[in-house]
Amino acid sequence: MITNEQRENLRGWLTGRLPDDFFEEPAEVTVDREEITVIGRIPAPRLAEGTSDAEREAAVQGRIQEFRERTREARIEVAREAEHRYRRKVSWGVECDGRRALFTHVAAPVMTRLRQPERQVLDTLIAGGVARSRSDALAWCVRLVQRHTDDWLTELRESLEHVQRVREQGPDNEPEDAPTDDE
């Protein structure tokens, strides 16, 4: 697990190491045990007023591709240095006109033990055509939870706070020499 200090060190190093003209604002840096993901905002293409959605989408895709090709060598150099320094693979992506695109990323295998009811959920997703395999179905479930993370985690945190308040009112929190009803 990476500490906050290590994360801050990594972000600081990348901020100092990336060319100033790479992104419009400081890059978003996400870190886990295997990977460092760097996503930066690039300028949207200038389009004429009244441009169709199809033309806008094609222009954004073209801008993303142009950035990817133009910065390839510099990104590779920064990634090599970061991988040596931080012992993690570096993945790149951009955000352009509200569209996010990852160029490279690590798909790390994760071992898990699932009981039958959990496996049945995955098998239902396969049978319904949502996923091709249990691995795909599990990834789909993780993406679904990720999409709703903020609401769900907020609710979970509030529930945990409530549980803590109830625990504090329980009999185990009374002082040892407090009088009991028996006295």
C-alpha cells in the first residue's frame, strides 16, 4: 500500500518532470500497487459554431490521437524514469472536451474466492450476454460499483458513524465502578 507521503512525492516528481506544455492543468495521478496512471487535460479542438456531434466526436478523437503520437517519445522517457524510481508501470491517458481516453493501462489479475451465490451472479451476467466470462462479469460488477462509488461510500460511511454512536451507548462503555440496578 502506498502512503500519502509517497503519493505526494510521486505527484510532485511527475509535476516537475512533465513538460509544462503537455497538459492544460496539473495531471491527475492515480496509484496502486502495480500502476501509476497519469491523465491530463488537453485542449479541445476549435470547431465552427453548429458543428454536428459526429464531426465534434471525430475532431476530439483526432486531437487525442495527435497528442498521443506527438508526445510518445517524451512519455516513454518519463515512464521509464518513473518505473525505475517508483517500481510501478506507468499508464497514460488524456481528457479532451469531456471525453477520457486511456492509451495504455495494466490489466492486473486478481485472485478471489467466491461462494456459490456470488458465482451465480456472475453466471447470470454471462447468461444475459452482459459478459463473456466470469472474469469479465466480475470486472463489470467492479465498474458498476465504481460508477456509484461516491453515493455508496458516503452512505456506508454514514452507516458506520451511526454504528459507532450506537456502540458508544452500549453497556461495554459504562465505567467499571458505575452503580448497577442490582445495588
